[in-house]
Amino acid sequence: MSSRLAGLLCAGAAALALPAHAQFANLKLYGNLNLDLEFLRGAQVDGTNPTVNRVSSNSSRFGIRGTEYIGGGLAAIYQIESSVQADTGGSALASRETFVGLQSDWGTIKVGKFLTPYDDIHPIFGNTPTLTTSVLSTAALWAQGTQNKGQGGFDARLGNSIRYDSPTSKGFTGAVQYSTRDSSGNADGAAGDNGDHPSELSHARVWSLGGLYSGGPIDLGVAYERNDRVRAVGRHDDAFSISGAYDFGEAGSVFNARVALIYERLKYDTLDGNLKRDFYGISANVPVGGGWIYAFWGHASDGKGTTADGTQVGGLIKGPGTASEQWELSYTYNLSLRSMVYAGYVRINNRANAAYTFNINDYEIAPGAKPSGFVLGMAHFF
């Protein structure tokens, strides 16, 4: 991993990844609390355009993970991660990355509920300084992040999954994941991120695979995902993304910044053909005053394909005036190794017939609205 991306992820790494020095620890408690004050504005379905002030909890969590060394270079691993509603109180046990598996020199295999390899490229271009969450999430347009699997989304944490991650070799690593669609744990509604009984009977499934390279100043990622018979019997949805980033200079140099690019193609089967969309964007991280400035611009094109105008899957609609752009600017400052504060502004410029909204924290809008938000937040890792 490049030095810049490592620096951006240093605060979150303590909470989100298993440290190498703790590989053979029996038990580790971890988590984070991430709350912000949001000032939002955007035309509502009822025709009003209110300013909404709210406190939100952004992917706050509490988890238990551990490893048992079995012998012969093999270790058993486990994790139970729960979401925490730090703004209102309450939690959902095992609602996040929860699995059991095996780890060795040949890689890692795990079974349970977790994000897919398609999501692994998000940190390359996404707002890692604010942990790629809150209304500042850069998956508002990319991957149709606001939608669950049953609605056509590709940025989801899937239950009923088995995943293999290869060891790292010369900077390269790969992963593949297979998710069945059954009615177990169907708490997210019909055909949501886990599945339902009709999906079970039709043998619906999700395949996701990706590859990453990190070496010197360069980070690259490519990923593909197929939702097979997930939205409807006999149809499949496909997503392809490629992203890259380059670190210019080192700390203290004249030009010290990280610039990243992203391209995505979505394609959905419909009753009368197919629905497609291209997305591309650019982001930059620049160190300023001991913190990080992050800037992002992304563009989702008009829906196209062979289907009729007006056909819709999730937030994607076929026809003119269905494009949208996301603009974002934020600043993050680490108070310590475990505490950080941030501020940011985000705006989604929908065309007349588009209705994309923020990825994290629901905010309903009318077609053609241009929702915007200003955020002040703080996160602590333990």
C-alpha cells in the first residue's frame, strides 16, 4: 500500500482491520463511535424545500474478533460486529462484518456476512479521511449505494456468503465471493441484502470478484459483480469498476497530493431489453495544517440501453434528463491516534428526471432536486 493511502487509513485501521501483531490473540474488543451534526436541504416529494438539522450516527460499531492457532501454519478466525445507533441508542447484534473462517499462507477463507470484493476498491477513490460514511459517502451515485440488492444496488454487505482472499504477492491480491439468496436472516425486507423465499426457490445468487495492486505511489483496483436472478427470475445485473490513484511527492515536498480516478459501468436486464449507465469521477487528498483536505467530483450519465424511456431500476432511469453529479469538499483533523474531527460539504446535482440522494442516512427528495448538506463530526476508535 502506498504511504499516502496508509496515512489516510491510519485512524480507521485500528478499528476496521486485524493488526498483524494480534494475529494469534485469543480475543480483541474493538469499535468506533462516529457522530455528526448535519444541516441538509433539498426539495421534498411534497413540494417543500426545508432545511433539516439532525444528529446522525455514521457506521458506529462494536465488535469482537479473535484467532486460534491450530497448527501447521493454520489459524481459525472469527468476528462478530454489531452496528451501534449512537445518536438514539440501541444496536443490532451481528449486523455488520460477522464470520468464521480459516487463515494460512495460502490466504483466507470465511463464511458469514460481509462486504464484497466490489466494495474493496471504494477506498482508492472514496472519502477515506471521513471513513467513506455519513452523507459525505462517495457511493451516493457509484454502485447505486443507496439501494439494497433487491433494488439493484452493488455496494452491500451480504449475508449467506463465502469469500476467499489471496495472500499478497508483489503488491497484488485478489478476492472472490459467492452469496446465496435464501430466507434466513431476512430482516431487511423482501429480496434485500440477504434474500427471501422466492430467491431461494429460483436459486438466486451473487458473484463478486476483484483485484488490487499497491506498490510505491500507485494503487489500482478492478472489480466485477453479478446479481443473478436477484431482482427477478431470469434476469441478471452486472457492475464493473476500475479505479487508480497516484501519490505525488512525499511529506514536505512542493506538491504533495493524492489523486484518484474511478470509472463504472452498470447494466440491468429489463422486461424489454437492458438499462445501462456510466459513472466516472476524480478525487484528491491534500495535507493541510496537520489534517487532510478531500475533494471529489463524480458524474452519473443519463440512463441508456434498449429498454423503453422511463424504465427504472433503483435510482437509475432510462432517458434524457436522468444524469446527476456529486460534488464534495471536506477537512479531517486527527486529535490523537484514536480521535478525529471533520467538517464537509456535499451536493448532488440531479437533472430534471433524476432523483439520486445521499448514500448514508436516508433523505427523501423529489425528482430534479439538488440535495446538499454541511456536516460537523467527530469519531473515536477503541
